[in-house]
Amino acid sequence: IITSNFPAEILSLTSQCAASGADCIQLRAKEMQNDDLYAAAIEFVKICRDNGVCSVINDRLDIAIASDADGVHFGQNDLPVECARKLEQKPMIIGKSTHSLEQLKSACEEQPTYVGLGPVYATTTKPTANPVGLEYVTKATAFLADEPVRHVAIGGINMENVEQVL
């Protein structure tokens, strides 16, 4: 997840991640003006596509569609997945954040492509978010074993703790 509001930094990080083997990159630019975000998203998607990397735009279905991104990721207070399905111009990857089993069950009813489980650990990206911990990841993956929805653990995961998460 690239979290930045600076176009040059977004494009530089996207290129670095793509060159280093990332297979999916999410653009999260919460404070950018619409025109700047759109312009950055166009270049972000191009870099991803040129490197065979899946491109996902955080929160902004309009920007995801307009930039021809592969997907969009929604938080708990964003559009319902059903709205994205109605508006998509081509099949899109649609993700939904979850922070509890209740939210996870509700998200699965919406039938996203995947759910985000987290933040597993504290993260500077969302300093006010309470970490869900490994217990939630364990319970969530057990619940999802019989669901058609994929999952990804996010938040504060680094080289020192990734093995515990896996």
C-alpha cells in the first residue's frame, strides 16, 4: 500500500515496488485534490500494467474506473460493494477492510473479491486504529475457509513479524 499525497513519491515508490517483485500495489492518497489524484492514478496504473502488477485505488471508485485500475479498495465507511459492481466498466477486484468478525461476516455478504484483515499491528498509516492482532487473523482465516472471498492481512507487518502473520 503506497500512502502518499505527493505524485512524484507515488510514482517513484510504485516503480520501486514493481521492480522489486510486488504483484499488487494499492494507491492510498487521502488528501490529494481530485485532478492531481486522477493524474497520479493514470501514471500509477500505467507503471503497474507495464510491469504486470495489479493496480488498486483506495476508496475512490470514480478514480479507479477513470484510470482503468484493476481494482478498488473500500473501508468500512465507503460505498457498498454492490455500488461498485453496478458502476464498473469491466470486472474489477473489489476489496473491503474489516476489523472484527462482525465486520467480516457483513463484508462477506457484500461479496467483495477480497477482505483486508487489520491492522494486525500498530501502524503509522492509521495511528488511531486499534490493532486487531493475530487472534483476529486466525479466527478470520478459519471463517473464510468456507467462503469464496479471498483475504489479505495488513497493517504494521514487517520482516520481523511476517512469519507470525503467515
